[in-house]
Amino acid sequence: MMPTATPADGSRAGAGSCAVLVVDDDRDIRETLQEILETEGYEVQTARNGADGLERARAVRPSLILLDLFMPVMDGAEFRHRQIEDRQLADIPVVIVSAAAGLEERIAALGVAGHLEKPLDIEHLFDVVGRYCR
């Protein structure tokens, strides 16, 4: 598993000050992540593919994006490339959320902040999300 980075200032703000965007084509995963994170006080937006995710990211300017790699319309890799090219979105940290094995090189090439494996460990999810909420 890739290490996750901590914001440069090392801060961890309260959940209420953080918007998280979940981009995943699996409705059950989107809804579950939304429910879990909202229960902890996070503001959560969801998108069903990369194209929808880019629109939502521009509208919401989340503190963190949780991104699946394998989706129809626009996959996670294409989302990430377009995000980096967009000056409004380039600085938003992305954590890949994927069940696929053997993706370490592909994920590293995307320059993301980290990787969470499905099925998710809830405590690890909270730890990672908490690192980017300010």
C-alpha cells in the first residue's frame, strides 16, 4: 500500500470544515461512503464517473477527492490527467479507492496523495480523510 501524505502544515481540522468528493461508478460504494463520512460530520458530494466528477469538483472545490480508477465515460486516470491540467482543480489532493490488485505503478504514475484498498478499513478511511480537511 502506498503511504499517504500529510498536508504541509500538518494540520487536521474538524470534519465540519471539510468537503469530500467521492467519484465512483458503483452506486452502493458512493452511497456507503457518503453515509459513513456524513455521519462523522463531513460534507460529501458524489459523482458516478470522471466527467461528472470534474463538474462537481469545479462547483464544490472539495478538500479531498476519493477516486475510483475503473469507471465508464471517463476513468480515474483520465480524470486525474484533466484535473492536473485544470488550474482550479490541480491542487486538490486525490486518494485512489480501488479493489484491483497490482496497481501500485499505475497509481504512483498518477501522482496521487494515496491509495485505499476496497474493502475499506473504516478507521483508515477516517485517518486519511482527516489529513486533508482544513
